[in-house]
Amino acid sequence: MTVLRSIALFVLAAVLEIGGAWLVWQGVRGDRGWLFVGGGVVALGLYGFVATLQPDANFGRILAAYGGVFVAGSLVWGMVADGFRPDRFDVIGALICLVGVGVIMYSPRA
């Protein structure tokens, strides 16, 4: 159950961080206005809070592992929100990152 909770928190963190960054991007570069920017700032702040809810208390480990989730999640977000089509190297790289997440977070430790 702890692993499932951890994965759910990583997914939520990714939605908040990537979504928040996307909102800021749309607000500034897409000329959608300050409401988008403000929503993005709020989402980014919530991302920082969600990261603290991971069961493991080691900041470096959590953020290192989250980096892999961020890579894969960014590609998925681009596909859904912007019509981006990753090539095979994008997919291979994301899968490598997710394997790294598994090794960092869920390897048995004494």
C-alpha cells in the first residue's frame, strides 16, 4: 500500500508541477493572460506541498526519483495538451527514467 500511495503522490505532483508550468507558459507565451499565470503559480506551490507527503523522508531521494516521473509526465502532457508526438527516443528515454524511479524509490533497503 505504501508503494501505491507513493506512486499516486508522484502522479499528483507531476500534474501540479507540469500543469502549473504549462499554465504559466500559456499565460505568458500564449498570451492567455494573468489568470493563467496565477493559476500556474498556485499549482506550482501545491506541487511543493504534495512532494512533502511522500512516505520516505529523504528530500534528495524523493526529488531525484520525481525527476524521472517529471520526464515521462512532461511527454504525456505534451501529447494530451499540445498534440506533441514523441519519437522512439523520447519513449525509450522516458522508460529509462521510470526504471530509475523504481530503483531509487522502491529497492529494498536495510
